[in-house]
Amino acid sequence: MSEQAKKDIRIRSHVYDHMVKSPNRAMLRATGMDDEEFKKPIIGVISTWAENTPCNIHLHDLGKLAKQGVLTAGGWPVQFGTITVADGIAMGTPGMRYSLPSRDIIADSVETAVSGHNCDAFVAIGGCDKNMPGCMIAIANTEVPAIFVYGGTIAPGNLDGKDIDLVSVFEAIGQWNNQDITAEEVRRIECNACPGPGGCGGMYTANTMAAAIEAMGMSLPGSSSHPAITEEKLKDVEAAGEAVLHLLEKQIYPKDIMTRKAFENAITVVMALGGSTNAILHLMAMAHAANVDLTLDDFNDFQAKVPHLADLKPSGHYVFQDLYEVGGVSAVMKYLYENGFIHGDCLTVTGKTIAENLAEVSSLKAGQQVIMPLENPKRKDGPLIVLHGNLAPDGAVAKVSGVKVRRHVGPAKVFNTEEEAIDAVLSDEIVDGDVVVVRYVGPKGGPGMPEMLSLSSMIVGKGQGETVALLTDGRFSGGTYGLVVGHIAPEAQDGGPIALLKTGDTVIVDQDTKELTMDVSAEELAKRQSTLVIPPLHSRGALGKYAHIVSSSAKGAITDFWEKQD
């Protein structure tokens, strides 16, 4: 290239630099930046703050702390917001259909804000079931240095000296319907269950995902355990703002941390703690975004070898704050690592490996009872089981923590909406031995794959948690327990076998053989298939878009599945 050509390029570059940067700087000066700030990296601070839910109501203030951390470390912080849908608020209402779709809306909006404003790195702060994996999917897709911060668990409610939480309210409704408690007792539980900010207090989906993200190395040690209203939480949020600048300086990207081994660590911790069934959906979706090959059946591999150790609600006695007080998730990880269950060589957002981080962590407190010893676990294998059979050829998910029934065989009572099933439960039409089936509520059919916490809690509240099985192509809350199976795939809306099931058919659920079948001949199923009429897909607005592009729950209910198709 001639010297004149090189000179022309320099001139064009100089002109282009002024054309692009000068207008940008003019606008940014109005936001408070000056010549010195223009030299600093721009760090996004993404808060999923919302005023209508305790899980997220405090996140805006936490965002300010993260900004302070960024300033301390020499960056220029810019705070953005995104939407959130709180499952506890939406539960049992039409709004529940928007919960799972919100995960992907959040992911897309965070990616759009960070990339559209050319952020050099970002901190994402979440506090509820779907905004946490939503932030993580965005972190994987955006491909700039990033850290996730959990807003923290809620303190337990207390009534008459006993810890209670949101699930206590749902179960109280079933107890009231069964005439075991009065309406005034239900009100007392309602008024005392949620004392302040923070994610739902048991080993439910928010705490499950926080633990999984820390185990993956994408949040600072301790972030998942520190309760919302503690000095430790304030410190770890500010520290995250500083730490993301270190990631940028060292050029450590999400892809360097979110590896196959990191996901294996996350699954191991979820199994040991007895986490939510939703973790399977979300971890598969996060893995897809990170280009990590993770399948539904991978979870059975870890279920077989990782024991369930945590005596946490909904099936146990303690809440997440109790775990924090005996050492937290980091101490559990240390215990698992010392006994060969955790990959120690995985990189984390501290810039150190898991093993290096855990070397600085205290062990579980002596004499504690929240985490059972490996030699005497709550369950010798994991509580999240993937089932297969002619009712779920592509798989289904059961959480069997605390469930003593190993095999249930009974007649199906089939409903096409959750509301119909709830009416049947409240009218005492469901009897011991039944298999309640709710279908056409999958990712496409719901649309949005709503959770069935209201229904499952009413069944438990009526004392039928182990005598009645509940099956659905929808989801369950992390607060659900009992004999429940969800995520049945293919879903009814896709013409899956669950659409062919009829009331009176015998259904078999077996956690030892991992079987979910119906005692209906192939010939009879073919006959039913020939006359099956599938309802039309939802076709308007956000739910319409979602219904037309979402994948099967067996793939994580992701909305960009075409990238993986042949």
C-alpha cells in the first residue's frame, strides 16, 4: 500500500472518529460525563427492579451500590432497567402465562440495552425466578465481561414461633377447604408469611438459581446466600461492581467461565440442595446460549450419583436463611469439593478457580443440621428425576424430595385447564389413588407453561400430597412438593401422547424405573390420534409470538432453537 493510501485511510478514520464520537459525546456530556470520563470503560448495571414484588423491590437501591463499586474501580456506570414478572404475584391467575416468556424477554432486553449502548462490561442484578436465568442468557449472548448478583433471600415469616413462607399460604387454602383451619387462621398466615424484601425463602426457584449461578462461577462467592437485608448483601453488590472491572482488565469473558464443567458443578449443587424442577429448564436454556451441549438426560446422570443433603423447604424443615447462618452455599460447595463432587479447576468471576475460591471459605458450622452428612443423606441420590415412557417419549421431570411413594398406579382424571382441576379438588372430586392430569398448558399450549403451585399446594393442604399424583405438560413452582410430574414432552399442543389420555386410563409413575406410562395399547392410541383436534395457537401479542417460536420443554423452552436445528 502506498504512503498516500495510508494517509487517506488516516484522514478518513479521523473524520469518521469525529463524525461518530463527537455527537455521542455531546449527548453523554448531558448525562454527567466529561473528558476524563470518556477515557473510562462504560459499565452497564442492569437491575430487574419492580415495586410490586418483594423479590425485586430493593434492587434499584442495590444497583446504586453496584454503580459505586464501578466508580471505585475506575469505570463509568450506566444503570438500565428491565421488566420482571413475579411468579408469586402471578400464581393462579392468567398472568402466570407470562412468567416463563418473561425470561426470554428479559434476556433479549438486557442484550439489546448493553449491546445497543456499546457497554464494555456489565453487572446484572436479579431477584426472582425468571429474571435470574434471563440475565444469565443475556450474559452468554452479549459476550462481554459480566457478573451476576443475587438480590438475596427473604427472611422467614414467623407465626406463633414457627417459620412460615409464601407456600404456607397456598397450603393453608387447602387446609381451610378441608376444614382443618379457619378463615381467620388463613388470614393470620397471609399477614405474616412475607416480612420484607427478598426472593421466596425456601429452596424454591430463586434460591435454586442463585446457588446454581454461584456454583457455575458467575457470581462472587457468597452472593447466593447473603439474605436481602444484611450488611453482607450490600457489600457483595458493591464488590461486584469493582470485580467486573477486573474481569475487563484481564479479558475474562462469560464463555471462559460458562463451560461444560461449570454447568456440571451447577447441576451437582442443585441436586445436593434439592432445588427446583425449573432449574432443569433454565440450565438447559443458559447452556444453549453459552454453546454448551446439555441435554435433559444429562440430569439423570447426576441424579444417580449426587445425594440430596439439604433439609430445606418445601419438603424439609429449614429456610434458605438457615443455610446462610451455617455457612451458606459456599460452605456446601467446599464440602462437595472436598469429597470429589465438584470440579475445582473451573474459572470464576473472581479471576480465580473454584478451588482457589473455596480455599478461602469456612466449612459448614459444627453441629449444624441444615446439611446432612454424605454418610447419612436425606436421600442417597438426587431428588430431580427425568422420566420416560409412552406418556412422555421426550421426557418429563419429577421432584421426589421427601416423597416416600416409589410407585403410583391409578386412574387418570384429565383436565384441559388448571382452573377445572382446582374446582375438582375443592369439590372433593379427587380421591386417594387418582392421577390428576392438566394438559394444554405447555410452552406453546399455555401459552407460557404456567406453574401449578396453587393446585399442588391445595392437594397437599388437603392431605393428599402422597396419595394423589399430579401430572402436567406445564410447570411447577420451586415451592411445590408431593407426587408431581411436570414438563411432559411432547406437550399436548404438539400432539404429544398426553393429548390422547382419557379420564379412567391407568397411569403409572415409578421413580425407581424412571417410568411415566399409560396402560393404553398402541392400537387404541393410534385410533385416538386419528380423531384428535388440537386447539389453535394463541396468535396475538407477546404470548402469540412466544407460542409460535418456543421450543419443547425438553429443550429448555428456548426461543432461538433454529440455531441448533439441522
